[in-house]
Amino acid sequence: MTGLYELWYDVVKQGQYVHVIEQMHIQYGPIVRINPNELSVRDAQFFDKLHSDSTKKRTHIPSLFSRILGLSGSMVFAPSHEIHRGRRKAVEPFFSRHNIERIEPMIVEQALLLDKRLNEMKISKRVVRLEHAFFAFASDVVGRVCCEIPSNFLQDKDFFPQWYSLFERGARQILPAMHLPLISVILKLIPQTVALKLYPLGATFTMYMTAVTSHIIHAKNQDLSAASVLANPRSSIFRYIVCEKTLPKAEQSVDRLSHEAATLLGAGALTLARSLSMTFYHILANPTIREKLAAELAQPLADIHAHMPRRSELERLPYLRACVREGLRLSYLQLQAVPHCSPDVEFQYHQYTIPKATPIRMSIYFMHTDLEIFPAPFEFLPERWLGKYNPQMDRQFVPFSKGSRNCVGFNLAWAELYILTALLFRPEAPTMQLFNTDASDIRVRDHCFIPLPKSDSRGVRVTIE
């Protein structure tokens, strides 16, 4: 098999290779070769085996990903198991459920600001694109997490749409860069001043990263104790990392930590905005779902200024929980699965022996659209999560993946999803109505590294009443 086949569907056909792989599985079975070096397995029972925790096996990923994206210093794209484990161990306490509960007031503060901004738009009747609003919200939260101050995108009149466009366009370039690495090499040779003239939108990202870098340097110079950092719920993740004594000095360099910041922003903000947009579109498009959700939220959110429920309270509301989970299921979050390989052990899959160090992909898309487990898999049906449902649904619900390389920020994402969805669908919230938007504007079509709708999508647009 040649890699040109994959290149054609990923680059020319804009990320459609996942559907070709799907057809391969239908025709040839649950395990297929998808390029000269990689296999794809479509079997939920094997997902746990491949994505096991670090105590069971070491897990590497191909170094191609970090080299192409220029983020070799980030935890997510660390090729070796040992480097990834060291970096992850340093940040896991910060992203623990307990610590995210401590910073929930900051998330609520940003959510209330978005609620206020939407209320102010009642008079103007302006059309709002929700992806822009949600990306501004997520970016401001990540800004607080990274450098203790919001980037103030929520304050922008239109939620700074150029910021969203910058990242969406960037996401669409990941697959071409992976298949044609010379592109990345050439782009890195262009001086920053020239690049910014050719692509002015990049100036905002440069300013953002400059602020983050300054904060990292300030945090290193202050050299606070771990106890004082944890005592302050507004402390940034980088204050926490620089006082983490288990990390070697090289792992605490400003350059490496800036890679972590870029990954946090790209992975944490764009995927959250996509998931919120998916969830909100389907709720707004279905009056029955919307009414049920509002009725459930009426009492818990009767007076949000006296008491805004915490995530731990919100996730006990069955219909809200069902809507959030269904939105996540349809968002997929990461369609182009990062291949995993074990450098130490062979995998036995039925009659097939998979040699050591063989990269294997397993797509969340296949897990979430299994027709036997999720009937009508492309429909938004919160009711499927209510009552006594098939327990296999929980096992195949893997929006943040599993194992030692799952998304470390999943607790932060859950908190953002529950708080913002509950706040904006309570009965007293600003009433949103879809404006010239249909399912094609939100449905995943371009299977880039991050799943995106068609390139000419108008987005989820609403008016406020």
C-alpha cells in the first residue's frame, strides 16, 4: 500500500480518509492496514487494550506529529512514554477534579460575562455566531489558566471572530503539513516580520504567546513555594509547574512551557467551542428538548447570583447530563486519532500478531457511531442516556480518549460544558433563536485533526430575544 492514497483523501479531499477507512473495515474486517506503516482497528474491546494506563505498558507516538506541528515541547505530542509521563505527572494535580473545583468560580465568572454580553444584544437584534462566542469564552478561561489574566475576547463587540478564524484555518492545515512536511520546513524559514505581513491574523497569536511567555518568566523569577501556589485558586498552571521539583530543569525551560501553552489553547479552546456549538445547535433546533432542559434547570438556577450550582450539582441533573453527553458524542473532539504503539510488547488481536512498535489508530468517531450500541448514531437523542440504557454505551463513550495519554484537561472541559450549558438554557437566560442555520452548518464534514464542518459553513448563528 502507498501513502499517496491517504494523502489524496486527507489533503485533496479535505480529511475524508476516515470514511475510506470505515469502508475498509466494512469490507475487510476489524483490522486493516491504512498506510505502509500503520494499522487501524475497529473493535471497542481492543480500545482499552491499546489505551491502557502507564502501569500496564509503555506507549509511544510517532515523532512525526510533534515535528510537523512544531510542538515537541508539549506533553500531548511527546513521542516517548517516559518524557510524556514526566510532563503529565507534573500537571495532573493541577487538572485534578479537586483543583478544578477550586477554580470553578473563575469559570462561572467568565460564563456570567458571556450571559451578560448576550443579554445586551437583545436591543440591537444583532446576529451572533456562537462558535465565536464560545471560542472567546474558552480562550479567556485558558488565558486565566495559563497566565492568570483573561485575554478579554469576551469583551470584544463581536467576540473577536478573527481569533476563531485563525485557529480554524490552522486546524485545516494540519493534515497537509503532516503529509507534506516540506511545507512546515519552508514556513519555519520565513522571518516572523515577513510572516505577519503575509498573514496579519498571526499578530494576535504572537501577542498572546508573548504575554504567556512573560508570565512564565515572571513565575520562574518569583520561585514561589508549591504550598503558596496551591493556596491561591487563581494561580496559573505555570506557577505550579515551575515549583514542581520532580521535573528536570530542561523541562522547565521557557521555550518548552510555551509549547504547553500553545497546545492548551489549541486543544482546550477549539474543541470546547466545537462541542458547545454542536450541543447548542441541536437543543435550539428541537423545541421539545429545549423545553425539557429549561424545566429541569428552573429550580436549581432560580437565583444564579445567590447560588450558582457547581459542576458536582449540575451533573446530577439527568436531562442536562444527557444533553451534554450527547453533544460530546457527536463532536468526536479528535477524529484523526494519534497512532499509539508499544515499544516493548506485541499485541495479539484474534489470529493476528501485531509486532512491537507498530503504530495503531483507533478513532473516537468509530466508537461513537457504532450502530449496534448507538442506534440512529448521527441523531441528537438525549433520551438514549436516560433510564436503564445499554452499559456498553458508557464503555464506548470516550470523548477524551482513555489510558495514559487521555486528555489531561477533561475535568476543566466538563466544568465548562456543564456550567455554560446550564446557565444559557435556564428559563431566565437570554432567549436564543437560530438564524439561517441548518444541520449542514454544524455537522462534521472535514475530518481534520480536529473535526470541522464544511469550509463554507455559516456557523451556528442566533438572534437574541
